[in-house]
Amino acid sequence: MTWTCDSCGQPIYNIQDGWVEWLTRMGPNGESLYSHSMRLVHHMPSSPQRGGCQYDGHRTYAVSKDLNSDLDLEFFASPDGLTDLLQKLSDNEFHNQEELIEMIKRLHLPNYEEARLYLTEAVAQGVFEPNSKPGYPHQGQLLAVRRWTGI
Ligand SMILES: [Zn+2]
């Protein structure tokens, strides 16, 4: 299984090289208001690109006073990680729930990460006929897209 980095657009080949991060908007009294901008990015401590794809915490704080949070992909791809993501959903932690739902789909629905960037084009090309809300395809449709792209 490979994932696509939201920062550089290149594949993340090993689960140990992935990192899930997001930002938290802080209120005037230092209270957290909501989270946003969740991403899956490279985290390769042993590579020369070390940290190159991750949020620069000092910079995001300087620009917006947002705090960044992160945990490894291996955790979020596990059942306990799914529980944590579902808890964030239950707590309405994210300003836009869809970005949290998208991460849950990417990490826990088979074939979704491989096919998701091609869904719109696949529908336009008639690879499958959508019968659900856009972004919520079933497994047969995801497999059809993977066959079509060869990925
Ligand atoms: Zn990257």
C-alpha cells in the first residue's frame, strides 16, 4: 500500500515514512477553537528532505497563531487510530468535518487512497456510474477506477 503526500504530491512508500498533521486555531485567551487543514505528508528523519513536507510549526504560529499537532501514520492507520479520528468527529473538533472524513476514508477504506484522485475523471470518462454522493464510492467502483488507471 502506498499513500500520496499532500505536500509534495509524491508517493509515501512505507507506513513509517507517513505523518498525519493538522492545525488548531487558538482563541484570544489561548483556548483551542477548532482544528483544520489535516494532511498526510512525508516524515523521513533519515532522509535529506527531513521534515520538508511537514508544517513548519514556528512559521504557522508566526503567521496565524495556529498550533500544529501530529502523529505517525502507523498509529492513525491502526484500529486505535481510527477510534481517535472517530472521537474527533464525535467532538466536532474540525471546522470542516469533511476533511476529517476524507482522512478516515484514505486510511481505512480499501482502495480509496489509490483511486480517490481519479474519481471525477473516471466518472467523466464513464468508468463507473455514480449512485452515491460524490466522494463516497463503493468497493466495486474503486476497483474499476484502479483497473482503469492501472494503479
Ligand atoms: Zn512529501
